[in-house]
Amino acid sequence: MSNKKNRDEFNREIVETLQKIVHPKRLNRIYDRVISYQKTQQQLDHQKYVLGVIQEYIKEIDGLLQE
């Protein structure tokens, strides 16, 4: 998978995750800022790690709310 495609899929995943926890008016501003920090592979890898942590918390919260 190319870096561009991988990054595009990751960025789409960011949007889907943020839509669950952020007010829509702030979403574009946050997204633009996140994208601006993707200058190196190390920064992108760090963002992937953080996104994974956030997604795990969302799954936990969703599970608790469904009980």
C-alpha cells in the first residue's frame, strides 16, 4: 500500500473518530491542525498511536453505555 493511500485512509479514520467526540464546528479546525503535523513518518506514527488509544476509549465507553 502506498504511503499516500495509507495516509489518506488514516486521515479518513481521524475524521470518523473525531466526529464521535468533537462538536462539528471544531472538527475542521482540529483536522487541519492534525494534518499540519504530518510532516514526518515519525509524527504520522505517533498520531496513529494516539488515534488507536482514543478509539479504544470510545469502544470502552460505548460498551459501558450499552450495558
